[in-house]
Amino acid sequence: MGLLHHWNPALSNIVIATRESRLALWQAEHVQRLLQERGHSVSLLGMTTRGDQILDRTLSKVGGKGLFVKELETALEERRADIAVHSLKDVPMELPEGFVLACVLEREDPRDAFVSPTYASLDELPQGAVVGTSSLRRVVLLRALRPDLRIEPLRGNLDTRLRKLDEGQYDGIILAAAGLKRLGLESRIRTAFEPETMLPAAGQGALGIEVRADRADLIALLAPLMHRPDALATAAERAVSRAMGGSCSMPLAAHARWQPDGSLRIEAAWGDPEGTGALLRVEARGAVDGAAQAEALGDEAAARLRAAGAH
């Protein structure tokens, strides 16, 4: 694990604010390594967020994904830390005044994974089996695939979720493939859902680095870590979410992929959380060579969703 320490203004090193879950620490240490390879001195400031503390309610009922980033932003604001490393899908679509997303790193596997000690795939689950997830997006996509399943809430960090599964509370659970792979738990994946079957969340599998907007020095220093194709694809995905009023209380999926002809194709899906009505699915594609075009493509996909009846 990286060095957790208290900020000292005399240090000229870069301090990364991070949650203290095993996955969040892996992500922060990954960025720490990348920066150290470029000759920078980097240490970690570990923190517990409200999102880590509230485990008895779904995120959509207690303030959304932003609960995982607020304390880290406070550390940036108070200059106790220089940068914050986030799972991009946890980052609110609109950052607070004075903060920017400086960098999106190369993406890990963006797919959802089916994890079960007993069943090899979703199709193998018996009628009425219990599946765990607290994501409204996964709930509506699962319902479309298997309306007979009992979908139960599942909160906690990755290790907690796997423990609950292994204790027999669920027949299977749905997790992001990226987190399992990053922690060396790839063997737990029974099936990775292709996007055609279960469309990922905006930004899933990507890491974003947040800084104060006035830190031009850091923005320049982080520029070499930027993975431009993934930054543009996730910008399009996040634009869909932003245009739809995006928060984790919305059953929305958005996933963009570069095509052989060099264009970007984005797919988006929306389902009614009350379980009525069909799953809506749209796509848009176009030439993208900058953030403005990526966001315009996302806006187009969102407009198509609304035209189809999403709200």
C-alpha cells in the first residue's frame, strides 16, 4: 500500500486523496506509480466518505454517487491534497464550481460481470433466483433479460459484496468487470456480459483525475496520462447522462465504441424503474475529433431516448 500521511505544506510532492477501500487504494496507487515513473514524488491521503459509511440504503435514496467524491473534493479545496482519483462512473456529471476533470486514463474492461459460486451464467439461474445489485441501470437491464428473477439490493465495497454472495445471501451478483480484474479477482467472473446484452454505465471501467480548476501546473503535469480515445468515448457517454439529468437515481446506460471507419458509435438505454414499459434503446454515430463533438454525439443519443419516451 502507498504511504498514507498528513499534508505538510513544506513537501513538494503530489498528494492523492483517495477512499480507503481496497479498490480505491489500488486506483490511487496505480496513478501514484504512473507519476513516480515520470520522476514525481507522490503520497496518498486516505479518507472515508459518506458513500462508504451509509450501507443500509441505496445510493439513489441518499444523495447519489457524489457521496463518494465530496470529502475528497473538500481535501482538494482545503489544499490537504492535490489530486483525487475516482472511478469515472462515480463522478457526478456536473462538477462543483472550481473543480475540473483533468485527465481520463486508459480504460479497463467496461463490461458488467456475472459472479456466482453455483451458476455459470445468468441463463443458468433457476426461476425466481435472487440476484444482487443496487444499480438501477442493472435492475432495469436484468428485468428485461430475466423478468422472473428476484433482484435484491447489494451495497458495500467489492470485498463486502463478494462475502455476502459467498455467505449464500444471493444466487448471483452483478459487478463491474474492471474492479474484479484490478484486484486480481478475475477468476470470480463467470460471464462478462457483452454490451449488446447488458449496456455498461457511462464511464464504467475508466479512472478520472480531479483537480482544482486553478491548478494549471497539475493539469499540465497530468496531461501525459490522458488516454485520448477513451477520454472522448467517456465524454460522449457522460453527455448522455448529463442531458438526461444524470444521477445514479436514473436507470440509464451509455456506452461508446470506436468503429473500424474511425467514427464513434454510442448506444444508450433507459428503463422505467417502476418496471412498467419496455426497455428503450437507441444509438448515434458520427465523426469525433474533440470533446465538443463527443458531447454533441452524446446529446444526440439523449434526444433520441427522450423522443422514444424516456424521461
